[in-house]
Amino acid sequence: MNHLYDQLRSAKESLDADRVCLQDLASLHGQAAQGAWLILLALPCALPIPGTGTVLGMGLMILAWRMLQGQDMTQLPQRVGRFELSRDHAHKVLSALCFFHSLAGRWCRTRLPALVERLEDPSRWSVLPLKVALMAVLIVLPIPFGNVLPALAVAMLGLALVHRDGLMVMLSTVMAALAATYVAGLGLSVWLLGDHWLTNFGLT
């Protein structure tokens, strides 16, 4: 992963195009496996870039479907690859990827591999694509700051797959639980507030 970090950092320093499509960023990853794709698609969703959560959230759904069907994971979905970022936003994405992979290089390692193997086990009702699909749905939902936690959960899943790190599987599960709790809590608060408002105005 150090080689990938060097490539991303070099691309960030030499970035001069006004518009950068996601496929250009994907090409920096070479023939990436599913773990690297998860990181690439999820991490930008945690950044304040308009429209990114919707497009890349849908991309994660497509990726989850591909995993479920056992399809080729060496190419980014075409519709997602055409998504364009401004130079400023592309610079932010590359900076976030560099930072993320730099931390991963320091802290991630092969440990508790049985957890990663269970995650990938096809006999366990396709746990991995279902987790990715659920978090992708939360990313796409128009909820204030609702895309940050699920995006980080998916990115951690990607790290777990790349580094065969079972601890990252556990941390991803915790992050996913926090994401679901946040969305459920916010939805309940809105429902209670709406019910209270309707009661006060005599509409119920």
C-alpha cells in the first residue's frame, strides 16, 4: 500500500486539470480488488462535496450487487467512473485518500483473519455485499451529516479486506451500528416533532 500512497500523493501534487472524472482516480489504483474499490467510493462520501454522496452511494450499491453476483471486480462501474469532480474537490479527495492510506499503513496489519474470512464466506448469506448495500442506502438518504458514519464504515471494511485485518471488521461494525442508530434516532426525533406540531395545531 506504500506504493499506492506514493502514487496518490504524486497525483495530488501534479493535479492541474479543471475537471477530474472518478475513473482517473480509479486508474491510480491499478487493477484494484474489492477492498480498494470500497475505500475509493466510500471515502469521498464523507467529505462536504455536493452530489458525491448520491452518485457514489449508488456506485456502492452497484458494487454490492456485483459482489453478490460474483462478477468482475477489477473495473469501476462505467456510470460511476464518468462522475466528474472539480480540481478543488479532486484535490480534497486525493488528500483524504492519502491521509487514510497513510494511517492504514501505520495501524493495519493481518490479525484476527478469521473475522475477514467469515465476512467473505459465501455460505453466510453474502454478509459483505449486504453490509455495503445497507450503508450505501444510508449514504444516499438526504439526512444532514448522515453520510459520514456509513461512509467511514464502508471504508473500514475496505481496509479490512486489503490488509486482512479482523480488528477493522470489528471497528467497521461499530461504525455501522452508530450510523444506523444516528439515522433511526434522527428519524424518530423528526416524527415526534411533527406529531407534536400537529397536536398543537389541532390537526390530529
